[in-house]
Amino acid sequence: MRIQNVWFATRDVFTIILEETIENFQRDLRPEREITVWERIVSATYIAMDMLESCDQETKKQVFSIVLSFSFGNHEQVFKDVEEGKLDKAITHAAGKAWLNVVPPVTVSDVEDSGV
């Protein structure tokens, strides 16, 4: 279900069929962790789109691409691309802020361990 949700949320910006998406996650050494990363990518993409108050498909593609780069740790390349005018500064700012501020998943055991 979670893989399908990730696929539905990204299929307009990351053109890969559902079956291939499922197979890719199945090949991962730690699929649970990878699914969590992709859920964070999805959340950050939608947070940035809300911040930009945009539904524009090209903007979403750029946001997704930037967030995906951040997830790979390619921050320096993203900032270099902004300086070279390859990426929009406002879109990059929103994507970066969204990526840094996505709320991490909290489980019941996390709450119990914290004494809350």
C-alpha cells in the first residue's frame, strides 16, 4: 500500500510503471528505509508546492528533481545549478526548506520510549 501511494504521488513527475516501482523496492537491501525516504520526498514535494502556491506541472517537476537531489545528498550541485541559472532560486528555496522541515515519521514505540 505504501509503495502504491508513493507511486501515485510521483507518477506525473517520475514516469515509471507501478510494477517496476514495486520491483525496485523489492530489490533494496532495506526496503522499509527506502520507502520512508520516498515518503519524505513526496511530502517535501507537496509542502514546497503549497509554499509556492502552485499547481503548475513544470514547477512540480523542478521541485521533485531538487528534492530528489537533496535526498541523494547532492546539495552542492543544486546550489551550483542555482548560481548558474539552471534552477529557479525561489523554487529551490521552497524545495530546500520543505526537505529540511518534513516531519519525520513517529511510531507508537517512539512515543512510549520518550515517556510521553
